[in-house]
Amino acid sequence: MNTEIQIGDNSLGDNPLTVPETLMPEQEISNGFEQFKLNKQLLSAIAEAGYLSPTPIQAKAIPMILDGHDILGIAQTGTGKTAAFVIPIVMKIKYAQSPYPKALIITPTRELALQITEEVKKLTAYTDLRHLCLYGGVGAKAQTEAIQKGVDIIIATPGRLMDIYLAGNLVLKELKIMVLDEADRMMDMGFMPQINSILEVVPRKRQNLLFSATMPDRVVRLTENFLAFPLRIEVTPQSTPAQMVTHFVYHVPNFKTKINLVGLLLQNEDFKKVIIFAKTKENAENIYKFIHRKIEKSVRVIHANKGQNSRINAMDEFKKDDVRVLVATDVATRGIDVSNVSHVINFDVPFVHEDYIHRIGRTGRALHEGIALTFCNKAEVYHLQKIEKIIKSPIPVKELPANLVVEETPFEENQQQLLDIDYQRRKEDPNFKGAFHEKKRKNEDRKKQYEDKHKAGTSKASFYKKNAKNKR
Ligand code: AMP
């Protein structure tokens, strides 16, 4: 998808619900969504999207939102939560009215914004509702011009939305419904100031919906400010991985062995559509290069250093099954909505522990089964244990394949792992004086001793000679 802006098809004229029923698809639109008393335009769009029955969050949220309640939804991606708020929004706004937006959906990343936009596009297909996606990283001019043409539903990342608003190019006074999606991630990404500014400029009387995959304390505080008497909907117990995902951990000693393991796993044809997560851009780039050179040309990589178009193109190719493997950092994780991902590989254990849930949520999406595999070295066991605490269950360990080439851990990598372990121990126990700490302290003591002696006229050579003698 190369378009920077997507606007709902406004060519259908000015009448409300302009598509005559006779022009709607012939298909059977009687399905589990009829219970919500949606209009025919929506039921047709839902049927065309292939949704046969509401997912649990949709079953709970749609009637409550239609009734006008504020909602606190605790749900991961893959549960159908986007349609859970888009369907009632479309039902409530019904048709294009004034030029000013009635609904605003705020979301942390542009990938996620684009994904929601696709859902909105699908679900408004038989209405004249206009939608617009606003995100940074591209010029604001075209987006601003699109706003002037009139828009009903805006999907936006917080920074760009505020920039356009502050430039005086957006009127929010007719806003009736506002959604904060992936609230936990928005806070992790430091968007709180922008969200607060947005809350100051939108009308007080409005319906608010907040969705979050996890509920850390700071999100609870946000809900207290943002929501009025909210109804809470929790589709899975807090912080449990997506239901359909089977997950395992492999204990792998070092980077090179992890690479060998990726190579081995990708030989298996069951790994049809694979996302590999890496903790840094460098790791992602290295994994990508290795796969591309040695195993599979059908691979793309997305991380923060990749340009906007390259990221969108990579996602598109992966979505369309044109490429088999996508390597990604967490930057893009939340936005990834691809169905039928067969395997998620966590090349590194995520050190933002909640990310584990988001990462493995990429597989096992709405009603498809998926497998998530995590590679863990000795310095990552700490993070693995933290994750197991959050998801309240151990992740089963899988034996390394017998034909895996296990490499020696290079000296520097080993040192880094030991340093990490040292740091983790000190973090847990401030009184712990790790080996590295000791060594560093001794070195500093010795340096100080040398400087003192030097000041007193002792030569460097004689000092070390003496020191070495003492050691023996
Ligand atoms: P979400 O949790 O919003 O990221 O949705 C995950 C995926 O489920 C998306 O690809 C949706 O198109 C799909 N989906 C949403 N609602 C349904 C439904 N009722 N039945 C089947 N798939 C759905």
C-alpha cells in the first residue's frame, strides 16, 4: 500500500446510506451480527469481510458502545478488538454529515493506524462515510488538504494529530466518540503529553473507549482521567498470551547458534509464514542478511532505520504471501496485522516484558492456530522468568534439534552476557557486589594507588613491578 492518505469513497452522493440495497452484494447477510440490530449497510460489509460470528470482545463491546457507555477494553490484538469499536462507530455516525470529524481513533504507530484504516475502509464500504489516516514521517500538506474536504472518522498517531491541530487545520468541536487504542503502548512510547493535550481540546461531552493489552498502574490512572463510569471488558485474563498460540523456549547459548537454529527451522516447510523479532536494528539487519544470503530470498526486514515506504511495502508483500519471512524489531510489532502467521520466532527474549505478549499475539490471530518460539541465552533467562511471572505460567522448554551446530560463545559476547547477569543481580539486590563490580573497583583502587605514588615521585614502571611482586 503506497497511498499516504486514505479517504472513504465519497463519490456516492449526499444522501444518507447512499448505496441502494439492490446494489449490495447478493450474499447471505444473516449471521451472528444480526443480534446487534445493525443496519443493512454494515451487515453487508461485515459479511463481505468474511466475519461469520462476533468474537467474544465484539459480542460484549458492540451492544455496550451502541448504548453509549464508556468502555475499558482489555484485549490483545488478534481478538477482533478493532472491529469491536469500528462497527458501533460506523453504526452511530451512519452517514456523512458536516465537514468535521465525529470520531477520532488514536493509536501509537503508523502501521497500526494503517491497519485500523483498512478495517474502517472495509466496514464503511456501503456508506458514504469519509475516513482519513494521519501519521508522521510524511509531509503534512496532503493530509491537511484532505481534512479540508471533510472527514467523519480520523485515525491518527498522537504527534501528527496534535501538529495538525495546533497549526489550526483541524476542527474537533463536533467530536462525539474518541478511542485510545493500545493505550499501554502509547504510554511506553512516551505519548502521554500529546494525549493530555488532545484531551484538553476535544469536547467534554463525548463517548470514550480505551483499549489496552495490559493494565499497568499508569494505564489505570489514565483510565480514571479519561473514562466516565466505564464498563470493563476483559476478553482474556490479564496478560495471558493469545489463546490459540502454542509457545516454547529454546535455550541457545549465543548469537551464531541462534542464527544456525533459524536456518534449521526455516528448512521445515511447516514454517509457512514467519515473523522473526529481534531486539535491535543491528540484530534484525544481521538476521535478515544471513537468511537472505544462506536460506531464503523470500525475506524482508522492517525496523526504525528503514524508510516509511520500504516498511509499508515489506508489510504488504508479507501480508500478500509474496514473502515468507519478515524480520522485525519491536518498533513495528504493534502494527502488524497479518492473518495466518504460522510461526513467531523471538530471536531475543524481549526485555520490555509485556512485549512478549504483543509479539506472540502476531500469530494465532482470530481463530487461527499459531506457534511462538523464543530463543534464550543465559543472560536472557532473567527476562524469561519475568515474562513467565507476567503470563502466570512457565513457557515449556524444547530440546535443541540434534543436528543443530552449537557454536562456541565468542569471548566478547560471553563477557557481555556476564555483565548483563551481573547487572540483573545488582538490580534485584542492591547489596550484591558482582564480580565485574569488584574487578572494576579493584582496577580503580589500583589506578588511584598508582596516581598517588606517581604524585609522590614513584615511576609507573617501578609501581607495576612492585605491584606484580606483591601479587606473586
Ligand atoms: P484485531 O484484534 O482487531 O487486530 O483483529 C485481528 C484480525 O481478526 C483482523 O484480521 C480482523 O480482520 C479479524 N477479525 C475481526 N473480527 C473478526 C470476526 N468476527 N471473525 C473473524 N475474523 C475477524
